[in-house]
Amino acid sequence: MRFTKMHGIGNDFIIIDAIRQYVSHPESLAARWCDRHFGIGADGLILALPAAGADAKMRIFNSDGSEPEMCGNGIRCLAKFLYDSGLCQKLQMTVETAAGPMALQLEPEGGRARRVTVNMGKPRFSPREIPVASDGNALTLQVEGRPLRFFCVSMGNPHAVTFDLYPDRDALTRLGPQLERHPAFPRRANVEFCRLDGHGGVDAAVWERGAGATLACGTGACAVLAAAASQGLLPRRAPVRLPGGTLSIHWAEDGCLYMTGEAETVFEGTIPE
């Protein structure tokens, strides 16, 4: 099985051309191949599949084998993979995902895709759509004896964003699993801990549902901007700084969030299925 290892500001993926290769049991393959000691090592496995009404279809599996609806960094990597491999050399392409079709704009450099802008769609704040067990999209949870205020947003997947705590690595890996599986989140949650810089930007540490602490999360960056802007904490266009790099997020007049960032190829190889 041929694969390409890629990353979007440190959020790394194993990309498989499932248009020209057959992949069986991707859930178990993801858990095995994403292992950083006994496999290739990645946050997730992405399959590039044919699609009737789009240029390609994306299926993504977390390192624990679970299948999320969408991944912002992953879809940028997939777009670069499709363009660079010749599977789709459009600068404007549409990719089908479990969260719906996504429109992408590619910026080439030297014959290869360098930066990608993704229309991530409109944020959803309805508790039922997120989902969150609350009357509204904001709730306060007791976390290790202190109250933290969370603003919940769906970007096709559930996010809980707080501006009350920006943890160090030890605290992130301790609190993340507790909050991901908190009873308030029926389908678990991606959790973003944020720190406003006072100059129109924000730092975010992410605990991803099914993947743990990652260097970046595209849907998470969009959720952070949507939560902050809806509370008047940030303008509708702002840089979101993650441990692996910065994403530019714009909540446009059409109500959609546009995410711009780079995607990089690390290496290619083969592995027994």
C-alpha cells in the first residue's frame, strides 16, 4: 500500500490514494499505522476516494480508529495531495466530507500547491446541532475545583472553547480527556483552551476528540474565532496561533468561515496492508 505522509502546521496525516488502491478496514489500519512507535506515526489516516458530485471524497480516521465528520488541516493536506499527484489539478476544487461538501481554493508555487483556503461553512450554535446538553451554547463546568466557562460551536464536529484557562502541556493532557468525554457532550467534544493577546489575535491549545493533544486543529481554529467574535472578544478576521503554526480565519459577510494555511508533504512510502 502506497502512502504519503503530510502535515498542516504540525497536524500530521497518512494520505492514501483510495481511488487507485483498495483499502479494507480503514478503522483498524488507522489505529495501527498512526502509532508513533510501531507504525508510520500520525494524528490520523485520510482516504482520497472518488465522488460522483465532487472532485473527490475525504474519509478521515483518528489515531484511535474513530471517524470524525471533518478535519480542516486534513482537508488542506488532501487538496495538496490531489493537486500534486495529478489526481485533480484544479485550483478550485470541491471535496465531499461527512460534514458536507467543502470548497477549496489552492495557491500553487513551483508547480505544487502551497497554501489552501477552505470554506469551512457556517458555525452552528444550536445546542441540539452541536450537540451539548445545555439550554444554550454556553455553559460553566467545574474543572478540578474551578469553574470554566465554555462556548460551544459545531463546525460539522463539536467544539468547546474556553478563554478562562491556557494550560501547560501537563495540564492539557490531564484535563483534555476529562472534558472530551464529559457528560455535557453526548458525542464527545474537541476542546480549545485559549489566551487572547490583546492585539486582535489568540493562542489556542487543542485537545482533539479521538486524537488527543495535537499541534493544530483547523475546525478548532474556526470554532475559536466564531466563539470569540460572537462574544465581541475578537474581530471577524484574526490569526489563530496553535502550537504548530498560525491559521488565518475570516468569518465573512456570507456567514461562512474561511481558513487559510499551508500544507506540506513530509515523505512517501509503502507499507504492508
